[in-house]
Amino acid sequence: NKAISRIIVDVRQNNIFVIVPIPKPHATDEELEALLPAIHKFLSNENLNFSFNAFQRQGNTCWVSKGNLKK
């Protein structure tokens, strides 16, 4: 899916930002929204040193999740 291939992972010191751009077609947007919990679970399982927030929508541009380094 093209929407998944455009995910941006921004790593800055003790934080990871995962940015998922919202696709223009409405049907694709709904499919992507349904996949976000699975993406969140995958991120959490693959990065055990970080705790990730649930994805939050940022207007009409993207979904964002922030991971903080566990202490």
C-alpha cells in the first residue's frame, strides 16, 4: 500500500516520532485508520525501550505517535 510506504520515522535523542501521512482518497484513509492499532502494536513490540502514545490525528495532514525512552 502506498500510504504505508510514506511513513516517516523521526528519531531525536530520547524520542521517536512516527508520522503517517493521511492519503487523499477517503476509502484509503479509512483503511489506514483501521491499521493504526496494528502499527502501534508492532512499534511497541519492536522497540521495547520506548513507550509509544496512541496515534493522534493532526488536522487533515497526518497521524502522529510519539515514543519516549523508558527509564
